[in-house]
Amino acid sequence: MSKIISIGTALPEYQHKQEKIFEFMSRVYAINEVEKRKLKFLYRHSGIQTRYSVLPDYSVSADEWKFFTPTENLEPVPSIEKRMKNFREHAAPLSLKAIKDCLADYQDQNITHLITVSCTGMSAPGLDLELIELLNLPATTWRTSINFMGCYAAIHALKLADMICKSDAKANVLIVCVELCTLHFQKKYDPDNISSAILFSDGAAAMLVTGNNEAEGLNIDHFYSSVSFKSKQEMVWELSSTGFLLTLSGYIPELIEEDFNGIVNECLKETHLEKEDITHWCIHPGGKKILEAVHNSLGFTNGQLQPCYDVLSEFGNMSSPTILFVLKRIKEAMDKKQRNNIFGAAFGPGLTIETFVLST
């Protein structure tokens, strides 16, 4: 049986209060007072207090901007080349911070496999080769990259690590998720860009998965995934000449609330567990309404999603690393004297829902 034995997280240098980001957005969008009041309401009710970015711009005056053009109307907007240049500059150092946190107690671990995950930056040679060189891993290290899958990609990486470890008991798989979502701010004032500018932030997480049965950690018990093709246009992530463009339909929470309880039941069928047996719920905090939809679908009443709400409040939606921030918090708070069953889920383009069940 494969196990998660360690999780590390990292944040970039700049912390931005949600109210300061609102001031930046209202200035760049150049909206009237009516629209400004509407936008302020959305920021205040986002469930987010702070977010992080590799850019200082979201909390400074226009003449201090580093990434964006220092003019009130933000013309021209940064090109995709400029955004990818910033990704290449910041992604590896932030990843190393997460890896260092993950391997703090496992410095002598023999890393046999590396999986990198990102949907906010790509190049070749890419992050995987850069990390192998920076970590001084053998040039023969098995590696692969998961790109452009969005917020559920960490679970997809975990599925791949689980398959590797089941086929090789000596495998030690390092998963590294890094997302720099704030590089892709779009100036056009429309519902999709407004939602993105309210929710997304930067962060990285690393996870060590082993095939060693003797190791202590979280047992990987089961995976289940589902795609709602009827909803495939409700969440879309596309490339453009000015960065990556996100479509986020307001119907997504409604769709999740409608389907999620059934998906949980289908997943648990193979585990011989009931919902009542789940001690911890590790749900990707894609937004306050997403968590409320899951809460309603499962009929929760006792704060079962509090770690998810806490991560959303403190860090925003960092895309793929976010669920690992939640899982780390759950892992550290677990009662090790009892059996723990963890149900995890994340959502992304498709509309895709990936789930997992872990235990101690």
C-alpha cells in the first residue's frame, strides 16, 4: 500500500489584504461609483482575508508597479511572453521552499520519481528539469509533468504516484505543485475576470509518497473521478496572447450541490465506508460558494469543512496546491490514537471532480 508521508507548503513574498486588492482592481478597471460599490460588496463577502503573489503590485500605488505598466489604464496589458518570463523566474524558487518544508524530516530520502504540476506556466525544458538540477537529483530520475488540468491536478498527480508505488515498493515519489495565478490578471471588466481577480492567488506545495509499507503516513485507499460533459463550458481555461483566460460560470456551485452527494456515495461504495465513517473532509476551497454547495449537498451542520474555509480565508484559491494546504492542516490536527478516514475532492475544467479516500 502506498502512503503520503509528508506535505510541505510555501508562499511567495508578498501578502495582500483583500481590501488592498480591491483598491487596485477598482483603480485599474476605472469603474464608476455604482460599480465600485458592487465590487466592494463582492470582495467583502468572498470569505477571503489575505492572498499572496510573487508581484508586489496588488498593494501599491500605480507609480510603484513592477509587473504592470505604470499607467492608470494599464495599456498595453502584459504580453504572454512577459507573464511566462515571470513564471520562469519565480516558480522554481517557490517550489524549492515547499520541497524544503516537505523534506525537513526526510532529507536522506532517496527520491526516485518527480511529478511537477502547474496550469499557470509552461516552458521546455521546464520546471521538472530545473528542479532535478537544483535538487542535485540523478539525471536518470524518472520524471513527468502534469500541465493545464487546473485545481484538481494535485489529485491526478497523487493517482499517478500511487500507481508508481504499487508497482515498485522502493519508489519515493516527490509531487510538486506550483501556481502563479496572479500573473494572469486580465483588465477587461467582465464577470469572469472579476471572479478570477477576487479568488485566485499564488502558492506551492510538495508531497512525498512512498511504496514502503513500514513508513508512517496516510494510507492511499481509493480514488474516484467523474466528468459532467453537459457542464464542460461552465469552467474553461484557455491561452491568449495576453495571458491565460478563465471562464467561471455562476452555475458551478449549483451543479456541485446537485451532484456532489451522489459522487461521494459512488466513491465510498468501493471502500466499505459510510459518510458517517469519514472523520475529515478535505475539499478544495475553490470559493466560498463552492464550499457552501458541498456543505448543503452533504447536509453538514457541525463545521466539517472548517479547515477548508480557513485555508480559503488565509490564502485564497491557489489552484492545484490548495487542497494540499488543506490536507497538511488536517494531517497535523488528526488524533493519531484513533482511526482517521479522510475524504478529499477537487474541481476543475470539464467539469471534472476528482476524489480520494485516505486513512491512518
